[in-house]
Amino acid sequence: MKRVSRESLLIGIILLTALSVRIWGANYDLPYIYHPDEPRYITISQNIFKTGDLNPHFFNYPSLFFYINALAYIPYYLLGKLIGVFHTPNDILAPISLAMGVTQAQMPTTVLLGRVITICFGVGTVGLTYLVGKQITGKAVVGVLASLMVAIEPTNVWNSRLITPDTFVTFFSLASFLASILVYQQGKTWQYVAAGICVGLTVSSKYNGGLIVLPLFLAHFLHYGKAALKQPKLYLALLLCGVGFLATTPYAILDSARFLNDLKFESQHYSTGHAGMEGNSLEWYLNYMWNTGGGLYLFAVLGILYGSIFHPKETSLLSLFPLAYFAFISSFVVRNNRTFLPLTPLLFVSAAWFLMNLFDRLRALRIEPLRRSFLAILAILAIITLALPASQTIASTQHLMTGNSRETARVWIDDNLPPGAKIAIESYSPFVNPARFSVQGFGRMIDHDAEWYIEQGFDYLVFSQGMYRRFYIEPERYRNEVSQYDKLFERFHLVRLFTDGGYEVRVYKVK
């Protein structure tokens, strides 16, 4: 009984920690929205709620994420109506976007609503990691340690604050994997049903999650051996994969032309490139793993090697998705941390299992001084390993909450430039008040040359490092873009340079 209560207390503390570090910083940019994708996703979810049209008319990502966020507007609206803020659903105002990453939330609570939903799934991912670790190893301590890793690791914390589908696909892939473990261990029909539906929900969160079906296949074959193909439960599970997907992304069939077109676009996007997030994907992911998790990922690899010898079936089940998924994403031209995210929980289970196996072996040493020394070294090593991601999460959140040039430049522009001035801004610039100035947004300022801006009568150009710096980081790759920016910088007069918080914003006068 004491063991159960201690276990419950530990996982409760970890879940509370996960919730705390995710809530901290969730309002970092409000009432403005700095993330380039959140405004569009907020608008899609709001439109579904306001109109009742379940077709999101957007299939770069599947629909479950949008439906969940749309459902969240029901209690939000009812509460607003109760207190007299809303009279009709159309009173819920969409964000105002001037360019990518340049958005003002007319109702910041709508942003917080979506971010809180993601936070809940992020904390749920921590809880599922605990259950997965405990179920596959039979050791609650493995689940506790792995869940702690997910709770504090910066990739998980950052993505848990955003209104994007990445935390959702991670959550549902873990739920699917947990059901697949039960298929391997027990093989009951309800477990196949749960696994199949959860695989469908994973794919309906984000297409790249479809590889989570591989552990289900492996679990079935490990359980039934040579008779696996004769078991109808496998085919039932596969059928339910499709049911789970189509029930939550129904317009993949009902609007198939748009669905296939958007799916093709997203596939081409990851295959052809995205400035600032392209090239050397394998090297980039390996460096990213070391910089954000350090020893955690090293222990995960050692866990896979160790487990393949001493626990081959469980380890093959645990490592199949991470290995296949890592090979899959490393083959793309585009790379980023959100794509990497679904890998992390199962790798951390592997790392925690290795550490606990090592602990058990060292504790079994008969020579007392040697045993104590090795256990002390292992404890110090484990603390240092956990300290790196924890310190990065704290530091990155503190930096997030510190003002930068996007805010100071916004205030300066509002206070110092003449009302009615015609201002061009590029993506990731400060939000320039369209009620005070004539503002036009561009993806990149180099979409036009200097003479065009003069001919169009612009008075000022606002450049942001969020766009132009990506080209200067790799000048050989983007030689043409760098040259075009240099020409604009040389042609116009620099009025003000902002560098607050390590973020650069440039304001140029055209005439």
C-alpha cells in the first residue's frame, strides 16, 4: 500500500510540474501572436464553430486537431453569453494578420483557450509515458523516470504551449502504443479495437503519425507467432484504423479533390525545402538531440542496444517506431523540432529502462565500497543528465517572457512615425497598427526590388531577422537572397535598428 501511495505521489508531482512549466510562458506574446501558424489554425477552428461547416477547407494537416479546438469554443461561448460578452457566435473575433507571424489577437482569451487545450494534451502525454514505461517493463519506476524526462524536456514543453497539431499526434501515438503493448501481452479483442482506433486518431492528428501502426503489427506477430495472419483481430484493428481516421477527418472522402491537393502540397513542401529549415536533416536532428537532451538520447540508444540482448521482444516493440520514424524524417529536406517531437516519449522510456537496469546491476555488486561508489556515480550522472533539459526549459522560458525588439519597435513606430505613413513589413516583423498607418505585409521584403517600393509610394520598410536572418546564416546556399537584401539595405536610409532580447528589427526610410 505504501508503494502505491508513493508511486501516486511521485507521478502527481511530475504531472503538476509538467503543467506548471507549460502554463508558464503560455501568454508570452499576447495580445500579439508571434507564431506563424497559430492564427490560421485559430481561424479554422472558429469558422467550424461559428458556421457548423465541418469541412475545414484545409488539409495540409488532418482535421481532428481542428475539431477538438472547435469543440472547446462551446463552453467558451456559453460562458461569454452568460456574462453578456457574446450574443451570437460571430461575436467571437478572429485574429488580425498583416503577414506571417505578424498578428494581433482581438480576443487574447481565444489564443489562451487553444493553448490550454494543447497544454492538457501535453500533460496527458506525460501521464501516458508513465503508463507505457510501467506496462512494457513491469517497473513503475521506469514509467516515473521517463515521465519526468518528458515533463521537463524543452521540445515537449515548447510544443505543448502552441496551437499546433504536434502535441496531439504525440499524445495519440502514445495511446496507440500503449494499446499495442497490451495486444502483445494479452491479445484481447478490446485491445485491438483500442489500438486500431488510436492509430486512426494519430493519423487524423498529423499524417506523419501513421508509422505508429508498425508496433501494432509487431505486437500482433509477437503474440501469435506463425498463426498471426489467421487471426481476424488484426484485420479488425486495421479496419478501425481507417474508421478512426475517416470519422475525424471525414472530408478526406467528402472533399477528396481538395484533400489530395493539400496532401500533395505538404509532401512536396517537406521534400523540396523551406528556407531556414532545410538541408542536412540527419546531421541537424543529431545535433538537436544532443543540444536539447544530451545524455537522455545517449542513454536511449544504449537502452536499445542493451535491451536487444536481454529483452529482445519488448525492446523491438519499444524501438520500432522511433527508429522507423527517425529514418523517415531524416530523409526529408525540411527539418524542425515539431516534426521530431513524436519520437521523444518512447526514446525516454528506453533511456529510463536502461538507467534502472544499470542501477539494478550495480546494486547487486557484492563488494560494498565498489557498489556504493558506482551507485553514487550513476546518481550524479543521472542528475546531470536531467539538469541539462531542465535548465534549457527554464532558460528558454525566461527568455520567452523577456521583451524583445518586436515589442520595442512596435511602440517606437507607433510613437515616432507620422500617422498615415505607408509602411511595408515582412514576415515576423512587429505589428504595425493598421488604424494609424497604411500597412502592407509581404512574405519577404525581397519579393520586390527597391524601385518598386519607391514607385508604390512606401514611406518606410520594416525588416525582421525572423525572415532575413535565415538567409545570412547560410550565405552560400542563399547567395541570391542575401544579395537582394544587401541591395535594399544599401539603397534606403536606416532610421532605427533594434536589437532588444537578441532579436533584430530594422526600420528604413524610403525617401
